[in-house]
Amino acid sequence: MSTPTRPSPVAADAPLTLTEAPPRTLGLRDSLGLWGNLGISLLLPVAAVYVVMPGRSLWVTIGAIVVGAVIGAALLGATAAAGAREQVPAMVLLRGLLGRHSSYLPTALNLVQCVGWATFEIVIIAEAASRVLDAPRWPFVLGAGVLATAMALRPLGVVRVLARYAVWAALAALVYLYVQVLREPLPELTEGSATSFWTAADIVIALPVSWIPLAADYSRHVRSSRAAGVGASVGYGVATVVMFTLGVLALAAYGSAGLDVIDALLVVPLGALAVLLLVVVELDEAFANLYSTAVSAQNVVARADRRVLVLVVGAVATLLALTFDIAAYEPFLFLIGAVFVPLAGVFLVAYWLLPRGTWDTSDTAPARLELLVPWVAGFVAYQLTLPTYFAGPGAGWTSWWTARQTDLGIDPANGWSASLVSLAVAVLLTLVVRAPALVRGRRS
């Protein structure tokens, strides 16, 4: 990376290019507010059906939610802390792991992921708003796309607003929904998708881990690594528990009537108003993905103006939300997520084992192709544990990995956490690969 220029003392927002140093103007409160807001997403209660274990106590399901949130949030916090120490965006941070040119591979995957999730969030916002207001969806797609793009143009200003105002509005809506849902009888759930405690926890782990490739884009602006790590882990971890639990309770309270989570929350007195408020808060997820797409692209084109990149990406995501069946794209997003789970393990081990100040994110960062081995091995372990499910044209992917499970004697209904298996393989192999270099470093 080219030597960055110093930011102005009155720098109002994030730098426009990668060649400028980022202002470090965010504190613990800002970090907590940002990640708390990012965790308050309608996607989480909607996904609650995937963590429900049919016939098991609600407390067992909630326990899986808490365990998954703690594991995922700890990984997210450690990555955010590294971003604050190195003061570079997430994909630039990976130069220290794989080398400058090799970091283009995860960058390309992250660009696809960010555009996909931005599109997905715009669709969720528009769908929820159209159901609340009983109106066509397309105007809300346009509105959400325009607003999220505008927010991404002034990211640090938006972070401050989220920390000071939006988080409190969202909490008020959540407290009201909790009170109303808990007033209803909560029978045991008889329908759900989780086959074991760890498969339920795995779904929860995936949500905070999905933000790891974006974490440093924001934590590079936090004044200390401790504030960045605590803000990300506590803010997102607590929000994850709150949102998943709300979804489970709503299903228990209203699921017998055949309602999904959104419809269940709309049945609550004044539930439409509370859900509408959460829809507005949902914009921050779309904004974050749009901004991170632009910042990730700067790892390849350092002098590109992030405002231009944001406008282009915002237009693409909005157009996709209008024309594309995002439900068909969802398995591919989870497949890319499976790519970043082992990469997170490789990165965290390699980074935190090195002495401070030795992580090379410059333009001349050398390639470390040997670290591709634990990354790929972790991905293979993930698919062998729980193949990403595709229907239709992509069904061949699922059937191929299922056949490999059979060849190796792995029970498809093993009940293991694919995330934890993948992380364990990636971490152990990274320790093996890095051991000779660490020994040489200690001797010298």
C-alpha cells in the first residue's frame, strides 16, 4: 500500500482512497452502537426457525443461541481489534496473511458476498415494509437502495447517528415486542429445522462470522484495539442473542396459527409500528455492505474514489433487488460464508502469534501461498460436515459432497457444528504451517 498521507485534524469522514490515512475518531460507545445496530436485523428472527429443535425445551434452543453468539462474536471481536491495531481495511489486512496479490482472491469473493448481502437486505426491507403498509414492493426497493447508498457516502457520520439515536429507537421497539410476545402462552415447538444442539448453534455462529470480512473496514477508525474488540463482540453478540430469541419466542407464541415470524410480530398490538421501526433500522446492514464493497475494491485499485464505487454498487444492488430472485441466490451466499469461516481461523492464528508491528500490509507484502493449505482444508472440512444445500441447477454440488460423506463414513445427520469443525482444522493446520517460521523467529 502506498504511504498514506496524514488525515486532517478535522477530518469529517472516512478517506476517499486507500492512499489516505483513516481518521481514528470512534470510541467504545460508537463501536458498541454500530455493532449493536448491525446485529438488530430482521434477518435474525426470520432465521430463528432454523435454530429451533423440535420437541426440545425452549431453553435448550435459547442455550444454543447463546453459545453460538458467544463463539461467533468472540471471533468477530478479535478481527475488529486487529483492524484497529493495523488501521487498514479488512481486505488490505489480509495482505499480511496471503501477500498483496494473493489477497485479491478473498477480495473477489468478498465483493460477490457484499453485493449479494446488500441486495438481500434491500429485499428484506422492501418485503417487510410492503407487508406492514399493504403496498407494492418495488417503491420500497428503490427507496431502500437510495437511502442505503446515501448513508454509505458518509459512513462515519452514519455510525455516530446509529450509536446516539438509532440504537435506542430499535431497543424501544424490541422491548415492546418482547413484552407483548411474553404475554402469550409459550408451548413447546414441534416444528423446526435444527437436528441437534450444535447444528442450531452453527446457524447462529454464521451470522457474526459473516461480518468478519468487513469488520476492519470500520474498526480501523476506532481509537483503540480494545474498544474495537469489545464493541464488536459485545455489541453484535448481545444483539444476536436478543434477535434470535425474539424469533423463537414469536414462533412459540404464534406458530401454532401457521404464522411466520414477521406475520407473528404484526399480530401484536401496534406490532406494525414496531416492525416498521425495525425496518428503518435495517438500512444500516445494507449501508454497511455497500460501503465495504467499495472499500474492498480499493485493495485492488487503491486510488479509486470510494464515493464513485458506492454509487455504482448501490445502483447494481438496487437493480438486482428489483429484478433478481434473491432466494435462489441465498445458498450461494452461505457457500461464500463457508469460505470465510476457515479463513477467519487461519488469519486469527497467524496474526495474533506475530509480534506487534510485524504484520506487512504494504504494496510489497510477499505471497504466503502455504497458508492457502489450511484455508482450503478448512473449507473441505466444512462441506464434509454439512454440505451447502442447493436445489435445482446447483443440486450437483450438494450431491457430490454427500457422496464424499458416504465414502468417508460420515453420517449426514452427524449433528456436528460445521463452523467449529472447519475452524479447528484451519487453526491446527495453520499452527503446523507457521511453526517453523515461529521457531526461527524465536531463535533470531
